[in-house]
Amino acid sequence: MANFYHDLIAILKANNCTFVREGKGSHEIWFSPVSMQNFTVPKTTLSRHMANVVLKQAGLKKNF
């Protein structure tokens, strides 16, 4: 199974999202200037569905 984490981070950085801090377990907290909210990014993003959920929380279009 593919890990979408690195591709997801590249998309977030390209859209000016910023890393805020480490979260609990294997999660990171990011901030989106589009949605003006913090959102969680799991480091073990193994499904395209979860990657798209993260993008939706950031206010971005689906990419996977």
C-alpha cells in the first residue's frame, strides 16, 4: 500500500500551508491560509481517501 504523506505535504506547502507543531502519536498540526484553520495530518496517510479528507479540511481540491 502506498504512503501518500510526502505527496500530501508537497501539495500543502505549494498552497502556503504551514507546519504548526507535532501532534499526538504520528500526527502533525498544520495551518491553512485558505480555510484559516488548523488541521491534522497523519504521518501514516495510507489511503487516497484520507489524503483527500486532509485536503478538504485545508480548503483545497481533491488531488488523489
